Amino acid sequence: MMNSVSRVGMVALSIVLSIPVFSGSAQAFDGPASKNSWGCDDSSKRVNFSYHPGDVTTTVYYNNHCDYTVQAAADIKDHNGSLTHDCFSIPAGKKSHIKFQQGASGTFINIDKC
């Protein structure tokens, strides 16, 4: 039979174990998570993108299943409403990410073909 100290210890341990632990810095998200993809030329393979626009930066995750380098673009609108089409290359077979700096007053719009 457990004594009262053991029961209190078990309750405290169960509370501590139920609290989620987060590592790294906190990241604020403004908009919903988005995805985009398109097919490779003459193939059933695809290049895939996912991103979650943030306040100042947006990280775009990509996975290029194509057998060639794909040109993609980040569409970013600045505080004046001007849209930039920032092109970047994704090597064949590469899975990684790229970070875009849109600034506190900018808006990350979309990933599209360059």
C-alpha cells in the first residue's frame, strides 16, 4: 500500500510528464499553411512546396523529384503594394528549405513557376 507521500509524488510526476516541452525559439505564424506543386516535364514526378507565412520571414520547404533543376519564385508584396517575383533554383532530387525576408510590413503571397 502506498503512503500519502508516495501518492503525492506520483501525482506531481504525472503532472510534470503531461506538460509539453518545446525546444528552439518560438515562431509566430500569420496565415494558414500553404502548399503548391507542379509536375515535371514528361514525367509523373513532381516538385512540392510547403510554407507558412510569418511576420518578417517565411521558410519554404521544397522537395524536387524532377530529374533536372527547377526554377521557382517567391511572390512577395511590400508595404507599397509592389510585387516582387524572387526566383530561385532547386537542384534535381533535392529536399531542403529556403528562407525569404519580406520585412515587418511585407506579405509573402505564393510560390510559383519562375
